[in-house]
Amino acid sequence: TQPRTFRIAAIPADGVGAEVVAAGRTVLDALAEDSRGAFSFDWEEFPWGCDYYAKTGKMIDDDGLDRLKDFDAIYFGAVGWPNVPDHISLWGLRLKICQSFDQWANIRPVHFLPGVQSPLRKADDTELDWVVVRENSEGEYAGLGGRNLSGRGPGGEVALQSALFTEVGCERIMRFAFDLARTRARCKVSSVTKSNAQQYGMVLWDDVFKRVAQDYPDVETESVLVDAMSAKFVLKPEDLSVVVASNLNADILSDLGSALAGSLGLAASANLNPERRFPSMFEPVHGSAPDIAGQGLANPIGAVGSAALMLDHFGLPEQAARLHKAIQATTAAGVLTRDVGGTATTEEVTKALIAHLAD
Ligand code: NAI
Ligand code: MG
């Protein structure tokens, strides 16, 4: 077979983003080296983020999206720092890339790892493994609304934040979820809704779910209100396989899922443009963690797990599986960062991951 080179744009951005992207790159390069030329990674790193904004007034260069669009993938760290308001940094970089490149499917697996204690007692004796599929292009993060609409002056300010639900947007994410369910041991999709209170968008969401489900008679389904689903994550997680939810609901639930697995630092994600018209973006779920940034304490496993999702996207599932095995061997051996109860540094975990690639 032809040797393959994958061109990856690295955007470490802020705080621990830099530390975990560096760790992920090291692990991926070790994997490529080990492939004896079967595949390699060609990296280009971009300096965008809050420091860049402080210097230039821009979160990303004007031609930034143009420069990114021909890469095979984007490997992202985390954006946000106290020197820039969060809504400016998030919209200016991460959401800009997600929306411009139509990365409408955000995949967030909830993985339980050996050697990592879960706050769920159930996790000790029950097989738990589910994935949150997040609608990533519209919903509550459509950016529709305005502030001080009526000009009522000080003390009378008004803000409106709307959510956008389209039939096309709901349908494509639900079909994606059903297709994913068919590849899993438990063939089930749980739809997260709030149609009792949100009678327009969420009722459309429910209607599309019911319609799409008819095309997948072999897939078990349920529709659960988001408040009940948050309880279910804690009390009956063994009942979950694929959980499909709107942008905001999935954002919240996936942080809960990663906390249940032991730490936000473990959680991986992929922002996919399934049509492959644009590059997809792979990033840990966590943010820039200003409280621990620059101290070598960041858990790199979320970023490395995101790299495994990138390998899957590249059509290298056996390499992705090797990364997952290395992650499991590392945590099972007790090489853990502080957030999961250990004393290892980012670098020590990274070295252990590379050592276990040879297992
Ligand atoms: P955060 O995820 O940065 O931190 C929450 C907690 O988790 C902190 O205690 C932190 O130390 C811990 N944590 C996060 N990642 C970790 C890792 N790899 N290893 C060990 N512990 C880790 O969320 P927070 O504090 O709400 O936000 C901080 C900044 O990050 C804000 O500016 C926010 O806007 C931004 N953010 C960016 C995201 C992104 O780029 N995708 C996602 C979430 C937040
Ligand atoms: Mg989040």
C-alpha cells in the first residue's frame, strides 16, 4: 500500500491546550515512527488564541479559515483565558471553525478507564460505555438574539437568546446517531428533549426523531427529558448507548459524563463534517484550565483520546485501537495525573502512553 501523509493543523490556543496538544503530537509522532513509513503526520502549528488576540485584536487571522480548509484535520487544544471575555474567545475561534466548516456532528464518548476511580459506585461492577452525539451547528448556540433591544437604558436592559432548530439539522444528526448505534454492541438511541417546556424547537426535534426512527426498526429508541436524562446518567447509565442531544443539552450532559468517568481531563471529542467537504476538528472536551495551566499537571488523555478519534476519521481504526489500548494500560498501571488521584506529570503520562504503544 501507498505510504500516506496526513496534513494536520495544530491549534493549541490557550492554557493547558498547549500542554495537551504537545503531548498528543508526541504520541502520534511515535505511532507514525513505529509504522515504518506506512503513514506519517505533517504538522503545521497556528498561534491563534487569547494571547494572539491581546497582540492583534483578532482571535484568528482574516485568512485563517482559508489556510485551514485544505488540511486533513485540525487538532485543537482549548480556547479561553481571563484576559479576554469568554464569549469573544469561544465565538472568535472554536465556534467560528465549527460553524464555518459545518462540523455539525460532535462526538463525545464517555469511557471508563481501568485504574481510574469513578464517583459512580456502579462503575466498579457494571460495564458502562456510551457516547454523546451533539448537534453542533444550530440549536441554542446559533448565535441568534440581541441585547438592549428596546433601548430602555440603565436598569432596564433586555436580552434575547434564541435557539434555531431546522428539520434538516435535526434529521442529519439523528441519522448520524442511528447509524452509529448500529455499529455498537447495544443498538439503542436515546434522544434528549425538553419539549414539555420548549414547545417549538424541541417539538420539531421530537417529531423528526420519531420519523427517522421508523427507518431504523432494528434500533431501540427512547425519548427522555433533559432533566430526567441528567438523573439517568447518574442512576441508570448502563441503559445508555448513543445519546443524541441539541447543542446546549449535549454540552452539559457530556461534561457530566466525563466527570462520572473520573475527570474532565479524560474526555475526548470529534467535531465532524461528515461530508468531508471541510476538515474535521479533534479536541479534548475540557477548557484551558487556568487553575493548573503551565504546571505540567494537565491530564493529556482527553487530547490523546481525541487523536484516536482523528485516526478513526483517517481510516486507521487499528491505530486508533492501539492508542486506546495504550491509554488503558497507562491508567491500569496507575500512571495518573492529579485530577484522577495520581501524582504523575503530563510528561510522565505521555512517556507511559508511548511505552505502552509497544505492548
Ligand atoms: P475547564 O475545563 O478549563 O476546567 C474545569 C476544571 O477541570 C478545572 O478544575 C480544571 O483544572 C480541570 N481540568 C480541565 N482540563 C483538565 C486536564 N486536562 N487535566 C486536569 N484537569 C483538568 O473549564 P472552565 O474552568 O470552566 O473554563 C476555563 C476556560 O476554558 C474558559 O475560558 C472557558 O471559556 C474555556 N473553555 C474552552 C473550551 C474549549 O475550548 N473547547 C471548553 C470549555 C471551556
Ligand atoms: Mg463544554
